Amino acid sequence: MLTNWLFMVLLILGVTLSAFGGNLQLVAPAVQLTPAEAPSMWPFLFITIACGAISGFHSLVSSGTSAKQVRNEKDTLFVGYGSMLLEGSLATLVIIAVAAGIGMGYETESGVTLIGVEAWTSHYSSWAAAGGLESKITAFVDGAANMIGSVGIPKVISLVIMGVFVCSFAGTTLDTATRIQRYVITEIFSGFNFRILRNRYFTTFLAVATAAILAFNSGADGSGALKLWPLFGAINQTLAALALIVITLYLKSKGGIKWIFSGIPAIFMSLITFWATIMNQTKFGAGPDHSILLQVVNAVIIVIVVWITIEGLIKFFSQSRKTETEAVSRV
């Protein structure tokens, strides 16, 4: 695991150096408000997978694994905030790769190699053309490989290096997700007297087995889970809203007005996620995107968003009344 992380850190440093050392030119437009076939920027801009900015999955990581790994509570600021800075740096490198690196050479499906603006336009010709996980990974791997190649490494080798990097990143993420899922299973059933659900080996098996069933439900290619990919952003940001609500309630219980720094983002994320899920529900129930599975899961997300928002508001105002009562009693 340590070797894996060391490889990724060194590669990030290498791509960063190539970004400064290579002859990069931005080929993506600075602003494109109406991409072909794209949905409205509001609210979907705010339910993207915004690693390094705001992400529900990262709140699970910080509470599920990071908190259990630091030796001293004082280290959490360095570990948590430092991780977000590193992830934000990686996000910046991804933007550079897909906005500039891809312009150094992009091979189309017909075998033609394009450069400059034509390369970017070919890959991002429309919202549908650039949609899907595979298309997004391809743009990053191709662009980053071009950047590494600019310092003298053959592109065939740099493509392999970037492919290993993406797989390593996915592997460490899945490892963390499995650990978190194990904790979640244990915590959900903590109120029941099921000793077997406190066994780490059995709960790990449940986490892996359910993921395998989801992955292979459509066949041996293991792509079954991608059916839920259109929901990932909304679910991720629902978790982000929940995390912000919890932080706000904690800060409110401590007194003062520090809660406002998380309270405003909590309200924004709750409203924007609810807006997006309602629009998704309409989309998933009509036209070629009709999917019973997506509609059912998305409906559950809507209920959860409403639920956690109401619960948060009730708890917030009950804390306010309690504070006022205590103040009166002291007088």
C-alpha cells in the first residue's frame, strides 16, 4: 500500500513538473455556457464530483478511516486539510490535462491524430460524446501522457504509466470504500444484538459480495454498477449536505456564530441537491433514459434529502430554544 501511494505521489509531482516544463497551450474555450446537448448549468454544476472542493465521500473517509489512523487529534488539521489541498492540486492537473495536454496529440477512433483546438473539439464535440466514465478517463490519460511525453518519455510508455496511475487510484479508493462500507454495516446494526455483524471478516464479506452482485448483475464484463453512474454526483453531494448539517449542529452546540460558516453551505447544498434530484427524476422517467432502477434509487435520494434537511432544522432550532432557556434561567 505504501509503495502504491509513493508511486502516485511521485507521478503527480512528475505531471506537475511537465506542466511547467512542457510547451502547453490551452485549447479548450475559456467559457462555453451552452455545450451541445448539455443540461442546464444550474443545478448540475454543483452535483459534479468535486474532489478537493466539497465531496460527501470524503466526509465518510475522514470520519470512517482518517479519524482512526491519526496518532494525535492535533494532526487531523494537517491530514484532513492537507489531503484536500493535495486533491485540489490533482483536480487542477486533470483540468490542465484535458484542457491543454489533449491538444498535444489526440488519436480519433478512425486512427487520425489531431492537435490543437481540433483535438479538444473532437473529443468534446457534444455533451453526449464526452459523457460516461470511459470518455472522461480517456481524456485525462491521453492528455497527461502527452504532458509526460513532452519531457522525453515515449507516449506509448507514458500511456502505460498513466493507465497504472488511474488503476492504482481506483484500487486505493475501492479499498477505502470497502473499509467504510464495513463500518457502515456495523454501525447500522449496532442497535441489534447480532454479534456476527460486529465481526470484521463477515462485514467485509458482505461489503465485497454486495458490490460484486451489483457489478456482475448485467454479465461477466463487470459493468453492472455503471448503470447507477448517473446518480453518483447527486448521492455524493447529498452526503456532503449531510456532513455540513452535522458540522453546523456541532458548532451551534458550542455557542457563538461559527456555525454560519458551515450553515450557509449546508443550506445551499441541500437545496441544490434537492433541485437536481427532482430534475433527474423527470429525466429518468421519460424518453430514452427511462429506467425503473434509476427512478427508484433517485426517489430514495429525494426522500433522504428532505429527511435530513427537516431533521437538521428541527435540531438546530431546538438547540436555539435550549440556549435561550438556559440564558433566562441564569438571569
